[in-house]
Amino acid sequence: MAWQSGSVTARRHVPPGQHGGVSPTPLPPVPYHASALRPSWPALPAALRDAIADRLGAPVVTARVAGAGFTRGFAAVLSTADGDRAFVKAAPAAEQPHLVDAYAREAAILDRLPAGLPAPRPRWTLYEAGWFVLCTDAVDGHTPRLPWGEAELDATLAGYAEVAAALADPPAGLTALGLPHLADLARSDILWWEEVAAGREPAPALPEPVRGRLPELVALESRLPRYAAGVADLTHGDLRVDNVLIDGDGRAWFCDWTWVCHGPAWFDLAGLLLTAYAGGLDADRLFATHPVTAGAPPDALDATLAALAGYFLTGATTAPVTASPHLPAHQRWSGEQALDWLTNRQGWR
């Protein structure tokens, strides 16, 4: 079932305290297409540049560094003297071992994705001069513009419906990688309101309507592992605007496949729609009418928003030295959107 276009509509503006009555909120503090801080091509070790050019089969003549993302790893579209274009990620094992692990995991996942999905196809990997490199086909596209335009949001939601349908019956080679389960990830890394309630995590600053709602937030987020348990489907695991590219034909492509896990696709959809909510669109309707939410628990969106709000707001206090300095601001903004959306759905105004 293809996601139907034409459903990108503005939220109804009703008096505060009624479900859906929110004015559009500001855009992210730093545009998603300019959130990264990455090394340039000349800054890479000469031996590494030579090895990459050798694998590409010709000298690199231009390097367009990716502006999207929240890591400090190298990522760029490289053009060669013979007219080839490729997308290359690279990270140093000594300084960024977690990125090396992530790129290696992504390479294995990309190699096993179902054929025909709107995802970059892998070419090769190499290890040189202490750096791990992943090379894929280059996608000629741009990060979706915010506030969302109807065509780009329709294309993204339709593309994700295609991806989710394919991953509902994933190939054996992909599941054989032993991918994690969202239910386990939620318990170990996503649910933070319980930690706040127990005094093990500092409480983030909360707006007036949410103060005193900590028991409700704990109860809502606690439902996520139960809803995700036993789901055999695979989901992208990190569906954000900066992991989407819109090509010249208007088709959406999905990048950064490191965090694929077993879980319901509606979890990813809720995270993606935070930017639609912030832009004043009817995110409730967009969520409810998307094919991946068929059969979802009635409060699946509320449980997800509660979990995402706690995850982002508690994580926004610091950023690893290996992350973009813009990460905390984006986490805080995302947490605020999730909490505001949940506040309106719960009638806490």
C-alpha cells in the first residue's frame, strides 16, 4: 500500500488546552544541512587520500563535504578526474573508534538491504593509515527544506512506506547480522524519565504545563518496550531530516543505516514528524494515516513522544568531543517539540 499524497495540511488552531491547538514553533537553531563539523579532504592523511583515489581508479579533483549530520567524521561526495562520483565516509580508529564501528556496521547492513530500496548502494571499504573508509554510490540530492513543503514531505513519507514494507519481510542475510531489538534499546538507552524520577539523572527544565507530570511521563515511556517487544520487522532506527535526501526527480532517499533494529516502523515515523509538528502541520493526522501505523496501539505515538522527549532533553546537557558542537542544541529543540506535541495530545495546557 503506497502512502497517499495530499495529506500535508496545517494543524487546526484552536484555543489552548484543546487537542491540536498549537501555533507553529521556530525552526531548529542550526539548519540540518549545516549541523556537521567535519575535516576537509586536504586535512586527511596523504596516505589515506592516495588509497581512496587508488580504489576510485582516478585522482580526486573535487570534494563536497556533507554539511548534515552530528559527527566529526569525514563525509563527502568525491569527484574524480574520469568523471566518477562517490560518497565516502572515513574515521580514525584511535580518536573515533565508535564511528569506525558504526561505519563498519553500516557497510554490512547496506550490503544486505533488499534490492531496489531508495538507499545508497555500497561499493567498498578499506583500512588505511589508521582510518576506516566506507564508499557508496553518491546520491545527487539535498536535505529536505524546512518548513516542510508538501512535495518533499509526501515523497519522504511515501519512500518510508516503501522501505518499511520491504523491511517487514527482511532477507535472511540481513537478520543474520544479529541486529538489536528496539525493546532492549529502549530499556538500556532511550527511557530517561524513570531515571529522573529516581534521582539518578538531573531533571531537565520543563515548561509550566508539564511540571508535576513526571509520573505520567514515566508511565507513558514505559509502554514503549512492551509495544516493541517481539516485533520481527526491521526499522531504520534513526529517521531524521538529515538522513533523508531529495533527488532531482523529487524521490526521497534514506541514508545512515547504522542503527537498523527490530521494531515497529511507527517509532521512526514519530521521530521524523517532529519537524512537521514544529512547522505547524497536522502531524497527528500524518502519523495516523501512514501505512506503518496500521495496527499500532492507540497510544503508540504518546509513548514514543514521551520517550523521545526524555531522551533528547536529558542528553542535551553535554556533547561528546567526537560529536558536532551543534548536537546539544538540536537535541534540546527536538525534545521540546516532542514534549510540546505530547502536551497538546494529553491536554496538559
